[in-house]
Amino acid sequence: MRHLAGPGNPEGPPLEQRDIIVVGAGIVGVCCALYLQRDGHRVTLLDRQAPGEGCSFGNAGMLESNAVAPVATPGLLRQLPHLLTNPMSPLAVKWAHLPGLIPWLTRFLLESRPARARANALALFPLVHYAWEAYEPLIEEAGCRDLIRDTGWLWVFERESTLQHMAWDQALRRELNIEMHRVEGDALFKLAPALTRDAALGLYFPTTRACPDPHGLVLRLAERFRANGGRLERREVFSMKPGATWELDTDDGTLKAGRVVLATGAWSGKFCRQLGEPVPLNTERGYHLMLPEPEIRVPVPMMFAEHKFVANHMSSGLRLAGTAELGGMNQAPDWRRADVMLEHARRLLPGLSERPGGRWMGLRPTLPDSLPVIGPSSRHPGLHYAFGHQHLGLTLAGLTGRLVADGVAGRAPCMEMAPYRVTRF
């Protein structure tokens, strides 16, 4: 693998192609805007909300260097009855949403076949491999290195059998030389002093980083974009009309540009349908619960393997975040899913405060193969996609921006882009 290419020649594309609109001001859209700006483009960033107020607001704050296993892995079919019948399972399906979900679930289960799961894992690997290298210049230029902590990440197992059931994932990480260390006994409790002594063991991933304020990171990067001359506008986009010049119909009139980048997360599917490139994009509803005064110390972020949620110290307290609920975009949150994380956390972290704080639910854009869509449209010149990052939006935002900018500039990317093309479906 080679290092990432540098910015392109600002004298390259014709003048009318230098005006670019990025739709979506989450962490992915902001990083796309910054990288395009570094190439000399005039960039407008649009969102109906302020920067980072969607899924970027409440994620677990992890920049994952070990995330090479897709969600659909061998053995998923055996777990399906539990997922369909237990509304509090780490990956749950809302019954009311099930009829419309069957086509997506079918694709999802097909992706769990060993050959497909392996192909998806090998496509995830270069993304996480290059993620920090692509992020670092944006973070340094924006002066927000204080929002990145080199903590590592500890996965906590209550039972040895849970780790044994992850044999496929573990073999994959060893094959790809993902650095990890098994820790138990005194070594485990030195890393996590507040952890219950009933925990059986841990896996420590030393190269994973954490962000204590994901929303603040988006705001700082967006401010850098504005300081560099970028336009940031609060507008809702209703439709996009392709042509030599793109026209975007918004709630405040029509905007025109030579190129468009679609980075609207879970809302990207409706635009793809409008443009004749439908994708099987679904929504994972993720939850968090904040504990502003946790009364314990969690120096290393922890993921509790049996329950699939993370405990990470944020600037405003301890955040419990994670799990996935396939329940559509319009149903009311099921706050029991946030509360059950607190129940587990109080048992696993015995000194934890009894005073919970605010709860939140966000919409993760998820495709059956756990891979994002990054790259140009196959139907409409001047349109570039950047969505579908599921659990890895914070991790992959910088690299996505780099790859989109490479595509616009016509530079050779640092990896084979076929696995992320919209045409793969």
C-alpha cells in the first residue's frame, strides 16, 4: 500500500467546475468540503441543520483502527431468531418495520456467507488502514488535536466463550496484522480500575483513538472551512437536477454548481432514487446515555462485548453508546434501549453514579455489506457520493474527503475503489 497522494493542481478543471456544493454537514460532509477546498475549489456546504447535529452529534467517539469485521459475519443466521424476538438485543429489529425490511435483511444475510464476509472485510481494511493518515492534516490545520486522545480501546468480556464465538473475527484480525493484546487479571484491572472483578478478560487495541467531543470536532473543522472562505448555509435540499450545471431545489430558492457531493447519511437513499441509482440503504438507530457525574474513572474507552455498547469519557461526562436497532427513520425512539445500557453499566462498573443524564437517538446509514458508497455517479457527470458509513462515520470521514477530492481531481486513489462504487448493487 502506498501513501496518500497530495492535493491536485488547482489549475486543472474548467472554471465552471470549480464551484462545488457538498450536501450534508455532518463529519463526512465537512471533511469532503475541507479536502475539496484544499484543492482550490469554491465550496458551499449545505444542511438543514447546523454542522454535526445529525448522527455526528452523539456517536461513541471512537476512531477505530481495528474495525475490519463487517456487521454481517458467518454465524449471523443462527442469531436471527434472537434478533427478531428480543427488542433489547444488541442488534434488534422492530416488528412494525419488518415487512418493509425483508428485502434488505435478505441481502444482509447473504453478505454473511463466508466468501462475501471475507471480501467485505478485505475492503474495510484499507479504509481503516488509511483513516488516520487522511484525518491528521485536517485536524492539525484546524488546531483541534486536543480533541483526539491516543487512548487505545479495551474490549471487555464477561465470559471466555464470547471470545471463542468471535473466532472468525479474531482470525481475520490476526491475518491482517491488527495489533491487539489479550489482557486478564491484574493487567486488565490496571487498564480499567473501575471494572467489576467478575470480568473474565479483555482485548486491548493500542492504536485506536478516541474523541471526547465528536460534535465539537465537527464544529471546529467547519469553522476552519469557513475561515478558509467556504460558504456554510442552512438550507434543506429537496431535489437535484443534473446537467452541465447542477440545480438544487432548496427551501430558500435554487442553487447552481458545476459539481455536487452527496453526503447526507441516512437521507442519501431518497436522492439516489430520484437520480435513478437506487441503493439498499437502511437505517440503524443508535442510542446514547450521558452520565455527567459518573463518579468513577474510565481512562480507556471500553466496549462490552456481550452487549455491544461503549463507555467513553467525554468532555461533558461518561457516554454509554451503541447497539443497533433496525426500526426505520420515522418511529419514535425506544428509550428502553438507552436505559438497558445503564443497567448493564452499573453492574460492570460498580461505582457508577446512579444519576443518569440526557438520552439521544441517531440514525446510522447502513448498507448490507457494511461498506460505504464513495465515488462518482455512474449516470450523472459531476455527482460524487459519500455516504453509508454505518458505525464508522467518525473514523472514515477524513479518508472519505480525501477520496472524493481525488475523484474530482482525477487523481489515482490510494486504494482500489471498486468495492465502494454505487454500481456494486
